[in-house]
Amino acid sequence: MFLIGRTLSYLVKSASLVGAICVVLMMLHVTADVVGRYLFNAPLPGTTVVVANYYMIIVVFIAIGVAEERQSHIAVDALTDLLPERPRMAFAQFATLVTIVVTVILMISGWTEAVKKTNSGATMEQGSQLFEIWQSYWLIPLGAGLMAAVAAYRFIVTLTGQKSGLDEGTSDVEIINE
């Protein structure tokens, strides 16, 4: 089980790296577009399409597994903090199950939409040019699948009591909570 957790952690770190690289590329791309537009009257074609349909999708969906691995999603614990340990753990497990169900639904819906967009060869027009965007639809089920896998693994590990192998980044969480 520990090896599965290490593998998932590696995949999450890789996805996080891809997301970070895309943030830098997006910044450089937009900066080049602005410089080209205002200094040389020659904007980069397709900047809006690429930013909205590639960079943003990668940054949001590919890296959502990071938040799941580190358990850093937004949570309101006002009522559950008042409960004893056992009911609190039951609520946490229930929340994890809900997360798994929702992300699997997102993954399946994203997969279905990606197949449709691939088959139709989805494009987007900016100015007088067409840009292919069907490839970006595959990033949604990929990211949702990674998040669902991390959540499902955490659920199983918590039930069995085995060592997870996930990099949960608890030191960051403890600093934030203090």
C-alpha cells in the first residue's frame, strides 16, 4: 500500500510541477502579447484562447490533486471540532466519500465531453484565425481522475490504518492553523 501512496505522491508532484511551469509560461505569454501589442502594434495571435483554454485549465485541473494530497481544501470545522474523535473521523470519512463521488462524476463527464470535442475537432476563433482547443478537454478528466485516486487511496488507508506514503504537508497546515 505504501508504494501506491508514493506513486500517487509522485504523480501529484509532477502535476504540480506542470502547473507551476504553466503559470510561468502564461505570465511570459501574456507579457509578450502586451509588449507586442502596445510597443510594436503586433499582438501575439491566440493569446486569449491559449490562456483560457490551456494554461488556466492546466493550472486548475491538473494541480487539484495537490490540494487533496495535502488535505488543504477549504473546510469549516466549527461544529465537528466540538465532537469526540470517533464521530469526527466518521464525518471526515463521509466527506472523503463525497469527494470521491463528485470527482468521479466530474471525471466521467469530462471524459464524455472530451470525446465529443475530439470527434468534432473543437476550435475557437480569435480574430480571423481558428485555434484547436479539443486537446484541452482531456485535461479535466485527467486532473479529476488524479484527485479521485488520491481521495480513494486516502479513504482506504484511513480505514485499514496502514501507513499512507502520501506527502501530506502537515507542517504547512500546522503553521496556518496557529
